Amino acid sequence: MNCKQFNSISLEEVLLSLGHYPTKQNEKEAWYLNPFASESQASFKLDKRINAWYLHSEGVGGNNTDFMKKYLNTSVNEILDWAQKQNFSSFHRQRQIIKSEPNYRIDEILDLQNPNLKHYLQGRGLSLKVYDYIKEVRFTIGSKKLYAIGFENLSGGFELRNAFYKGSLLKKDCSLIHLSSNGQGKSNIQDRDVRVIAVFEGFMDALSFIELQKSFAGDILVMNSIALLNKSVEHLKNYHHINLFLDNDTAGIKCKSEIIKSFPEAKDHSGIYSNHKDLNEFLIHRMKNNVSNKTAKQSEKFPQQDKQHVRNQEPEIKNSNGFKRKR
């Protein structure tokens, strides 16, 4: 990625990736609290028409590169290296418009078979329990043949992971799967009166939840990018009980705050893994330290189904003793 390409990415998406959300906006502009310092009244203006910013409190502004130079206080090369790793959806859309033919193709989608991918999952603390929710995707980028664990989204695209690769293919979107009390699930559920949902930023955290949970009946929403926050919020309007398992970093905390602002009754479960960046990092820590339910000292409470409401076919979140960890 070069400066011209980075500056053509939507600054709104860049700000979202850093955990900054507008206090007010319309089709032409958006206003934010100062991303560089604390303030009580928004003075940072994003002009959506020209994709440029201006900070009224300091009298400075510019393009994406100018913003990140001030935000990260680093070199242009390091900024471009950071941007390349962010997987901005607006950049992918531009590349698709520029290229008449994509430089990749999906060769095969099948149940998980590759021993390297199974070993990778094992290293992330995941077992056979999660295999029903993923695929093995074999694909070609340029002339290079690759394979990865694939997690499908609502638009038929895939989030991809292996030990050396992180990316996505086809259209970027949220993922929605249903988890029943007997552990059976399927994706893209339609026309159901499901009231309970658990929300995750990435699919590795969602799989970690499936690995850890004992009895949860409801839907699982994976955002796949915090840039899809608004679309995620639209999905959440269909649920009465919202459980949040977002990352314990700046972006995740701000994303959580935005969801709770829209849904004040949403429950934050990040305290379960408060000493870790996310739920999968917590799961890996448990695995490496051989933390078991019998020997741990602290109770971790996951949302579980309420048997009375199951009988009434109206599931409700109810905390009960779950997994434990060492302090």
C-alpha cells in the first residue's frame, strides 16, 4: 500500500478501526471528540465529500496520512505497514473496482481435513467441538495456492485464518449462527423467535465461547470488523437479551460503549477475561496453565439457558456457575 491508496480509504473507517465514533453526523460531515486529546465538546470534523479532516481546537487538518502521523507519532513507512494489516473493507472495494478480474479464486470448500489447520486450532485452545462451525477453504492468490480455516459470513464471504495468514475473501459482512442447548448449530437462521444473542468481534473468540460454554441456547453474532458496527447494531434490534464479549483494548471498549448506548440492558462479560485482550487469549492461557474447573479458584459466569423459559419457549439469560480460572 502507498500513500495515495491509503488516503483513498474512508477516514470514517480508519477512525472506527481505532475506536473513535462520531458524536453527530450527516451525509456530508461527521464530528468527533478530539482523537489526540481529551475534550468534552467535539471539535474534530470529517468532511466525507473530500475525505479530509480538520481539528478546530488546534487549527490543523489534512488527509489520512496526516492524521496517522499525528495519531501514532511515527514514520510514513510504519503508517503504511499498519494500514496494510488492517484489512480495510473500503480499500478492498476500490481494488475490486480497479481490477476487472480478481487476483484470487476459491478452489474448494470442504469440511476440515488438513492436519496443519487442526494443529493450528489446537494451539488456539480449540477442539473438535468447533468443527461444525468452520470450513477448510482452499484458494489461489496470484499463482500461489493456499489453504485456511474459513468462517462464512451472511453475504457468502469468508474470514480466513491459518498460522501464517489472516484475511478474507469475497464480500465483508457479519456472521450469524445459532447455537442450541445440545450444541448443534447452523448459520443464517431465518424466521425464528430467538431472543438471546452473544456478540464477538472475531470468529476465534466466538469459537472460544462455543468451546467454553456449557449450556447456551441462542444466536451468536460475529462482527468480523468493528467497521461493521452499524450493521451489527441493526441485527441486535431483533433480540431482547444481548451479551457482549468484545476485546479489552481501546477499540473494543469503545465499540462496547456504543452498543450499550443503543441497548442499555446489554450485559458486558469482558470481566471474565479482564487480564487478557480477548476471549481466545484467555482460553489459550487456561490451556497452557492447565486450568481446570476443579482446581480454579474464581468462578466465571457465562450466559446459560433458563429451563423454565425453555419450557415456555422464551429463552432468557441466566447466570450460573461456569468455568473457573486461577488469579
